[in-house]
Amino acid sequence: MRAWQTTRMGRPTEALILNGEASDLEPYEGSIRLDVLVAGIGLPDALMCQGSYALTPPLPFTQGQEVVGRISALGAGVENRAIGDRVMAVSCFFTGHGSFAEQCLVLDNFCLPVPDEMTDAEAAAFLIPLHTAYVGLCERARLEAGETLLVLGGAGGTGSAALQLGKALGARVLTTAGGPEKVAFCRTLGADEVIDYHGEKIADAVLALTEGRGADVIYDPVGGEAFKSATRCIAHRGRLLAVGFASGSWGAVDTAHLVTRNYSVMGVIPSGYDRAFKDLAQSRLVEWWRKGEIQIPIDEFVAFEDLPRALEKLMAGRVRGKLTLIVDSKNARCGDTNPP
């Protein structure tokens, strides 16, 4: 099979090699083998090329966390699955068997059926961004209708999911974006107010938009200075969700400030939940998607051979929404735009 492999640390164009003769995979206990249709592309995939992501496996490895494909083999202990089923899943990227290949291994406990009417490209970009947003907003922060939600980096794959879920939950949604194109993009997703951080100070803008009160919930996939700004515009009893570090560094918690302002900082990750929780989250998210309250904005369908260039584009901050890698161009369903 064909598989992209990171063989040394560096930028994606330096680190990745396309291996046209990679060995077929055998699923281990609790895992499932998929024939990959489409893979979602995320910032962690680029960070793994540089070895700066916490779950980077030993060299050489194939990354790619998000995937939609058809089941082709079952590992020991896997039940209630059928060969040929179309599923969306989180891959076993941490063992080097990610989805940037014609076959990948996925976790049985995070493998869910794809609605018939959902395209492969949408499904590949659905699971991780939206389940992360669900865990953050519904389970950790318990966002309520009428509250003010601030999403940092609302034009990205992670931020755009939280922005839309916040609206579906009835919140007033503020978001940040860099430049007029990304500002306009966030407005199309339903943001009530968009702060262009190229020309505005985030904390000052949020306080002005909330009459000095601040945001009740802040969803932060950015980290760094954006996290620091968030702590300066969070409401009394607010909840600040630490989701990621797209800036290159995690936000640093000032405990004294946290105490004097009486807010909480919570970590967010969609792993560690049981199947019943994941099934409930999936059913609610799919229902919002069916109603049109959530969409899956795809910036580009990326040809399989174009992966390194796409990861460089992502690292440069030139993506609005998600990138999807078309692995099986003959069989993948991608919607109105034809796959490359």
C-alpha cells in the first residue's frame, strides 16, 4: 500500500516521504483496520513532523488522527462490527498507524457509523473538532443559553466547530480571527461579533462588547499570548477552556490572578470517556448537523500526493475551516466539489 511516513524531524516538506510499498497492517487487540477513503488534516499532524506534539510516536511513523473509511479487518475483542461498514474514527496515530495511508488502524472505542447522507469529506473532518467542542462546552464548561462565549481562533478547524456549537446551544458567540477574510468567514458561520486581532486588542474588545463584564466561557485552542489575553476578559465565575496550543505554547496560568478574579481553568480532551458518552455526543452533534445548525467547512480537498504542501499551508495559518486528504479518489464521496 501507499503510506506517507515521517522519517526524520523537520518541516513537513523535509520530514515526509511517500512509501509506495508499505506493508499491509494487521489489527491488534481492540483495534480495527480501515481502507481509508478520506483523512482529516490537523495541526497536530504538522507538529508531529517536528516532534513537538506530546503523542508523537517513534520514527518512522504515519500520522493522521482523523479518518473515514471502510472496515477491512477486526482485531481481537472487537464485536458488533461488519466488514465493509463505513465509519468515522480516531486512528491509532500514537502507534504510528495513522490515516495518511491507504490503510490505517483505528480505536474500536472511538469508531462511529457515518450517516448515509454525510459525505466522506465531511465525516473525516467531523469527529475530533466537534467532539472536542462538545466535551468542552457541554460537559466541562456547561455552557448555558444566553451566556457569552468567546472562541479564540474561530476560523480554524477547532475554533469553527466550537463557534457553531456555541450558537446551537444558544450562546452569544464572540470570536477572534486574523484579517478580513477570516473575519468574514467567521461571520458566515454565525458569530455575533468578530474581533480582528491584527488591529484590535482581544481583552479590550471583549470588555467593550460585554459592557465590562467579560465572557462567561472562553474556548482556547491557541494558547500563548491569546490565553493571557483571555484571562484579562473573563467574567466573574467564568470558565476558561484550555484546548490546544496553535500558537506554539500552552497558556500559563497565573494562580493569584485566577483566585482574585474567581474563574476556573479547565483542560479539554475528548479521550477517556466511555462509549455511552461518545454515542450520546455523536447523536446530538449529528442532529444539529442535520438541522443545519452545524456545518463542516472544508477549505480544500487535498490530493494524496499533496500532503506535505497542505501541512505547510496549515502551519502558515492560511486555512479556513478544515483540510481533507483524499486518499481513495475513485471511491471517496466529497460533495459538490470534485476530489483532485
